[in-house]
Amino acid sequence: TSFCYINAHLSPHMDNVARRNANFHTIVERLDFGDVQYQTVFDHDYVFFFGDLNYRVATTLADARDRIRRKDFDYLLKYDQLNNSRESAQAFEGFNEGRIAFAPTYKFDPGTDEYDTSEKKRVPAWTDRVLWWVRDTDACPVEQYAYSSHPLRASDHKPVSSVFYVEARKVILDRQHEVLTDLLKELDRMENELLPEISLSGQAFFF
């Protein structure tokens, strides 16, 4: 079972949605692992894409603050640029994200739990995200156990974490060797059976 983890910091600012979408495509299309079996991102069984993806909530500051106060996160998520980009297949197509039940994680006055009071007064947003993609949902089940933010004050962001359950195939080396040996024996037997045979009806031949 193969895992690919991508930690990225995409382009900032409210109006740079197209650039963030382009960042995503550049990353997943240009990453080359130099491995015959797992050369590209989507050659892996599981892909986890996370970091400061910088997608914003396209509403007014007053509206955002009011909805946060009322914990009406579902309303704000309708204006979430990442959700809209996914739904319109502009970026992160095929990726999954768990339900967000925590307040926006950006931007805070450093050392506080107060949203940005600087002159810029940025609209609070869920810039910090964790998404995943699975190549085969039947062969590679995944379940998200937790998706939350944490009330740390060391940054103007609140960190986000997620806990997953996944299943990984394990190679039993002794059994692998046994199966390979049996396979080689079978191939050898088939090869011998397919060897051409000839019988002669006389002892002298003239051309």
C-alpha cells in the first residue's frame, strides 16, 4: 500500500482563487517521484493534501463575525472558496474533506483568540485544511475519526489536525517467496509442455 503526503502553502489573498487552483494543478501534475511504480501523485493508493491552502470565505466581515458568533458554520461554508472550487471541478476534483464543525482558523491577532483587528480586518476563513484522495475505495477504505482545530496562540492561525483509519496491505515475505517459487515451477511446467515434438517415419531422407 502506497501513501503520498503533500504539505503545501498556496497563494494568499481573497481574490487569488484562480491562482490557488493553478497552484494545486501545478503541484499534482509536476511532482515526479522517479519510481517506476509510483511516478506521479495519483499512482499512489492514498493521497493526503494538507496545509495553509489559503482559500477564503467570500462574504463581508460583519456577516462572517455574526455567523461565527452564532456558530452558523454551514452558512459560511457555502461561501468557502475551496468548497466552490471543488464543486465546480476547478481544483481538488475527486478529493474528500470531512465536515467542518470548528470556527475559521484565520486570521487572529497574534497571541489572542481575537480575529484580525488590524487596518486590513481580514474576513475570517478556514485557510488550513486536510483533504484526501483514494485510488480505489473498495481496496483502500478510509474513515476520518477526527477533524478539529486547536486553541493555540503562537500564530495568527489556529492549527488543524485530523485522525484517519486506513487499511494497508502487508507483504508476508515467506509467503511471497513460496508463491513466487510455485509460480516459477508452474511456468516451467507449461513451457515444457509447449515444446514442439517431432516423430520420424523413416531413417533416410533425400532433399
